[in-house]
Amino acid sequence: MRIAMNKCGETVIVSLSGYLYIESVKKLYENCKRYIDNDKASFVFNLGELKYFDSSGLAALIIMQNEVHAYGGTVIFKEVRGIVREVFDITRSSEIFKIE
């Protein structure tokens, strides 16, 4: 999996590509966590190039969203399509995430 992160003001744009499995979840979480802890940033996740993610990836996204919401930040998911959208819909995660 490839992670690209760019900070724009108080928002971090996170672009994910490839496959988000348990092996790469830790890297994603650690990269985002420093912005959560140090900057109290909001996040926009661009998932247009993400091919698939497993339950550990979904769990990490939920944990990060909860941490960001705890200090009043926002989390938005963009370009959610294909199998990634199906996973969001089947797990009903699309009801708890803001998807644009």
C-alpha cells in the first residue's frame, strides 16, 4: 500500500492506493496519529486508488475517526467506489462515515 499525506491548513489529505491489510494498518495509523496528537487535524481520505481493505483497515479508520471527533475535528472520505464502496455498504460503515 502507498500512503501520500499532505497538510493543507488544519486538514491532512491522505491518499491511499493499493491494498490496506493488517500489515500496512500500523503504518497508516502511526502516520495519522502524529497529526492527531500534535496538530488536532481534520482529515480527508482520498480512496480513489485503494483497491481493497480488510477488517483491520476498517477498524483503523473507525478508531481514527473517533479520535478526531473527540477533539472536534472532521473526517471525510472521497472517491469511495468499487469494492471499497461495497465493503463500506455491507458493513454499514457508510452510515457512520462522511462520504463525499
